[in-house]
Amino acid sequence: MDVGIKSFGIYLPYYYMAREAISSAWETKGPKGKKSIANVDEDVVTMAVEAAMDCFRFVDRSDIKSLFFASTTAPYAEKAHSALISVACDLENHSVFTSDFAQSTRAGTNALMVACDAAKANDGRSTLVVASDMRKAYPKSSEELTLGDAAAALVIGGGDVLATIDGSLSLNDEIVDIWRNAGDAYISQGEGRFVVDKGYMRVMGEIVRAILGKYALEPKSIAKVVFPAAGAGNAAKLAKKCGFAPEQVQDTLLGSVGNSGTAQAFLGIIGALEGAKPGDKILVADYGSGANAFILTATKAIGKIRGFDTIQRFLGNRKEFGSYARYLSFREIAPAQPGSPFKLPASAAMTWREQNLNIRLHGSRCSECGATIFPVNRVCHACGAKDKYEEFRASDLVTKVFTYSVDKYAGRSDDPVLIQTVTEDGNGTHYYTIMTDFNVEDVSVGMDVEFTFRKMHSLGNFPNYYWKLRPLRREKRATI
Amino acid sequence: MIKDELSIVGMGCAKFGERWDCGIPDLLIEAAYEAFEDAGIGPKDVEMCFFANTNAPNNCSGTPVADALKMHGIPIVRNENFCASGHIALIEACMAVASGVCNVAMAIGAEKLKDTGFGGLGTGRGLSTVRESRRTAPGSFALGATRYFAKYGLTYEEGRQLLAKIAVKNHANGMLAPRAHFHKEITVEDCLKAPIIATPLGLYDCCGNSDGAACAIITRTDMARSFRDDPIYIKGFGIATDSVLPHYRPNFDWTSFEALRISSLRAYEMAGIKTPREEIDLAEVHDCFSITEMLIYEDFGFSPRGKAREDIEAGFFTRSGGLPVNVDGGLKCFGHPVGASGIRMTYELYKQLQHKVDNPKRQLENAHIGLSHTFGGPPQISAVLIVGNEK
């Protein structure tokens, strides 16, 4: 059975910063381009949920038997994120195998490697692999300008695949080049030329030559190479050294999103797939304490992703984030004055007990009279039937704004504006939460909005997640 | 039958405002001793007490009242019913006397909002740790305003102008109420220029957060004349509790609240009122936000559905209009110490109907039936009380 990529999804935050906004704040000259900025209510988990759910365009949820999560910046040092992401995606309860991959920017392709082996060993078993990062660099460092926040996901399995994964290779390599100590907020790195020459260029050169040799391929037989890198110059230099022409180098969104850590390789793969014809070969090499490499071949099925332009859809619907001061506050580098305290206590027990409501975003449909309500209600609001209902998933729905208020004093002191929003679906079922990632002038009664998984607060010393609403950004999933 | 069987024979109301120098005990003493003196009784004459308070730290039950007023040994029941707590204490006191369990009951509400350390009522409502973690009072009531404008075809600017007229009216009334929190005359222009709190509501669309207390002594009407010559009679009351989150109710339309409709209809039925617009001489309603007062006009039958605008523009609810509303400045200017408000509103009716208002300039002539009302939420609970000076 062919094993390969069955679906993909990405998530690029709504906000980006012009790199000049940062360099001018420091009165220095910096590179041009943009870096993606996760909103203050986002983290790598919420971005991963977005990217993972984007995969359900080309594959059914019920096909997913494993979920791997890769990140170097996950919120918990101890406690798995993959289980949380699986529940937020509303995958089948308990039976999905989940695992987290971490510690290296190569973690995403590490998970990909394991997913390929799992598929080969288990009759094409499908694994959703999602990589998400929002790394922090010292203020005024050059990495502060280049690191960007993003997530991307691939579904690996057998059968009708968009691209086969024809071969892979991995090597490990010990070097202290880029690292972050436990407890550090910012990445550290060695001297520039050492990091590039003795780290990235040496190891990547070695694995690219090795995988070409292993599968008896010439550079000219490859349509695109995906070389995630700290900067586009390094990727170009590597390509040249390995015999590839500049036009063979796939953009991994370094200029428009930035260096997105574990997600960068996936964004490059997805970009290459979006441009691929059946038969096109893609070489991927990913770096971090060694390297992973893959050879992919687009199949005829690649035609079904035509017209989706997933990357462009996100790039084309973004908003500039102008304030460096607010950026520092959002990243808790220079936290702004706290607002008034929230009046609700956090409860680990309640968070566990209500996960179908708050993490899966389930409502209930009465088995007696068919009435629907959100969230799950044990007693039917219409006919009074008790405990006779089925749960339904609201997180895929596009609903319409019924009423709203731009509430200036319900947020944080650094970003007080949010929109209290009530929406209505085609059944007349109402939903209430707050809107995020909006352009306030565009908000109106009757507009379409979609749900987005977000961090509400960190009371109780853990991130408390729920869903918000936002103007449409992703592919429409469902309406009622 | 309850109508006219119960009477208010004494009332007191503390000065509302930022009472930095006072704690809850001081506010309780200020309101209660005025009521005792008014009724010609002492604290030992009270047989049962109903205490309204929403914000006291920790669970305090009725002990603040017992300790401040040395009323140890009698039942003192604390209730927390959002902004309707004061009314519910009053109605509980009425029901206690009506049941025959006691002859003299006291309702007292007190709140120290200015001890919280922040403005407003805070962020977060309900029981879920996440679903309502960013819910606020202005952001919730504002949802009614946006929907009302959309339903009746008002532009944002037209809607804001209309709401501003309610705020201007209540500020003008508050100027004449010495115990009110705010004394400031404002114009429609001031309202429109004020900072936005939660669209479409600006600063002047929102009531004050105040400290305050108010108290009432209830007895049987057949005993009332032994306390005073001009008791005020209980004509009717109604309470309706609704969802903590009507936000989720299918087809809920936000321009009308079931709790408002039902609570007023119950009170009208008990009081024998058929045409509230004509029969009620003055009303103190829950103007926590300007939009709330407007929605109440329609749900209480003061204005036909969708026609509040015409009445507001005609000045129907001003002091000289057909149905004066919030003649003491309302929550808007008198202030809103949550648990005290329902009793404070009833205090205004009591003094108006006795012709004993503290500032003669706001004394209404020929008023016989008054309605007071509080609304917690939105719109979890609504409570209405109707009183009169004639049997």
C-alpha cells in the first residue's frame, strides 16, 4: 500500500508585524518582510487545533487513528497536549493514540517519520501530525525580527493519497548551536558562522546528498526542495551547494510569516503540494540536532486540492499589528498593568467534567422533539424530555451575528477591546461567546462568523481553553 | 388576597455614593434607624428580617444586620438575587407578615461596592469557568441595544441619541435628589461625546456603582394605624426568574425579556391594574443602563411594542409627563448599591405618595399608585412591587 499525505491544513495568525516596526522601535536597521504574531488569546495548542481541523477538508475525522503534536514552545512542560488537541478536534474518544514530540525544531518531521512507519506497519493507519510554534527571542536580537508564529498539519496514511512518501532518511548529530535552557524564555545560539557552517550547512548538506544517493535521484529530477532554515539566505546557499537551481527552492514563508520552528517544514511541504503536478517529486530536509529527509511524489489525487490556495487564503486575510509595546506585553516580555480580576474560579474538576461542552463545543439535539440547544442541556428546552438527547458538534458551524457589543472593559489592560457576540444558526439555535481577530469596522448584525479555539485565561495555574467567534478566515466547513 | 392587607409603616435610606468612610454596618445603621424612627419602633420590635446583599466578602448570612443593629436571636435571612435582591427582601417580608408568622418584619438592603478596589461589577458571570469569563454588565445589556436598533431600523447614531434622552432625563431628576450619588446636569451632546463603555452604550448610558443602604418596616394593614396615619399599602408584587444565559435560548430576541413581562403581569393582576400606562402615577424602574429603561417601557406596557421612541421623544416619562419614571434620578444618578436598590426605589414611592419628599421641587402632585422594579442580569430575575396611598 502506498503511504503518503492524505490531507493538510495550516494556520497563520490574523496578525503580523512589519519587521521594520520592530527595528525602528530599537532605532536599528533590519530586514524587510513580515512576521506572524499569535494573538494574546492564542498559543501553540490553539494554533494546532486550527491547523488540525483544517485537515478535515480532505479526510474524515473518523479516519484519524493517531494524533501527534510537535512543538518546542508548548504551554505545559509536563502533561500531553496531543490529547487536548484530539478532544478539541472532536476526534473519537479515548481510542485515538496520541503523543507529543518536542525539544527540537525537527520535532515535526520526527513525528512525520513515526507516522509513516506506523502507516506502513498498520495497513495504512492514518495519523494527524500537527506542528505548531511561537518561539521567543531576546528583544533587539536579529531572531526577534525573523521568528514567526504558525501551525501546519499533515495527515499521513495509506490509500488515496495526495502525494506518496517514497523514501526517508534520518541522522542525528550532537552540537550546541541553537538551544533554550529549561526555564529560559528566549532561544540562545552560538556564534553566527559556527551555527551556520558547522551546524545547518554541514548536516543538511550531508543528508541531502545521502537521500539523493540512496534513491538514485539527481537534483534535476526534483521539482521542489523544502529546506526550512533560520533565513532564506541559508536555504538558498544550501540548495546551491547541493546542485539545485534557485527556482527549485520552495518558499517556506520566511518572508511573510517568519521562521516558524517545527511548523516551517510542513508549511514548505504544503506550499510545494499546492504547486505540484502529478508525478512531481519533492525533497524535504529538516534540521535540528541532526536532520530528517523525505522524498515525496505528487499523485493524480493532487488535483482535488486545486483552487483551495490554503496558504494564500490565510496570507490574504491578515491585519497589521502596529504596536511593538503591545507585542512585548502579549508575549509577557513587558507585561502591562493587570486589569480587574476575573470573578470566576478555575476548577480542574469542572474543566474535566465539562470538556464535551467547552473543548468539543457540543450542543444537544432532543431525541424526542428534535430541538437543538447549545451547550448540552439535560432537560429539553422545548419539550421537557429529560436525558434524551444526542450531542452535536458546533465547532464546524458558520453562524450569523444576531447581536453584539464592542466591550471596552472586559479584556486585558493591554488589549481591552473584545466583542460580546450572540449568533444564530439555521435552526434558530443561539451561541454566545466573544469575538476575536476582527476588524471592528467590518462587524455587523447578520455577518457570518466561525468558531476558533482560544485560551480564555490561566486561572488555576493552567491554561483554560474555550471557543471564540471570528469573521471567516478558513474554508467553510458546515452550516445548519 | 394580598392586596391592601400589608402596609409599609417606616422607611429609611442612607446617602448613596462613594462612602469611603463607612462600612456595611454604618450603612445599615443609617438606613435602619431612619426607618425605626419613621415607624416609631426600635430594633427589638422587629420579629423577622430579610437582608439583601450580593457582594459581601465570604458567606456572611444575616450576621451583619444582627451585629450592627443588635438584633440577635430573630430570623435574619440573607438573599442574593442579583440586582433584584432588595425587592425580594421586601417581598419576603410581605409574605412573612401575610403568612401570620410575624406582625412586624423588616427588609433591609446594603452594599459596599467601593470596597472591591475596582470600578464596575467586574468581569465574569455564571457558573462556567470559561464560557462567561469575559461577561460584563454593560457588555450584556448592550446586546439588547444593538438588537433593538437592528430590529426597528435605527442607525447607531439615531439609537444612541434616543438612549441619551433617557440619561439626560434621569440626570435632571437626580439634581433634585439630595441623597443621590451624582448631581450633574448633562445634555444629549455630553452623552454622545462621552467615552464608549460597550457599544452602543457610553459612559452616561451606565449607572453608577455606589455604596448605600435602604430599609422598610412591614406590618399588617389592620395594625398600621397604630404606627402612623399615612401607611403605604402593598397593592401587588411579582417575581420571575429566567435563565442565567438567555444568550443560548433559541429564538430569544433580546428586545423583550420574559422575566420583565411575567413579573409585571403578576404584579398588575394582584394589584388589579388593567392599563398600566394610565393607572400608574409614577415608576422607579431598573435603569442600570439607558437601554434597560427603554426595554422596560415596552415590556411593562408603559409604551406600545416598538413605540418607546415616540414616548421618549414626547417626554412622556419626564417629571411633568404622563408617567414620570425615575424621578429621584434612578440607578443612573441615585446610584446602584445592588442589594439596596429595590428598597431605595420603594423609598422614593413611599415618600412621594406620603407627600414627604426631601426636596419639594421633585414632589409629584396627585400621585396614588407607584411601581418599583429591579432586574438582575440580564435577565436572570425581575421583581416588581406596586404600592398605593389609598385602600
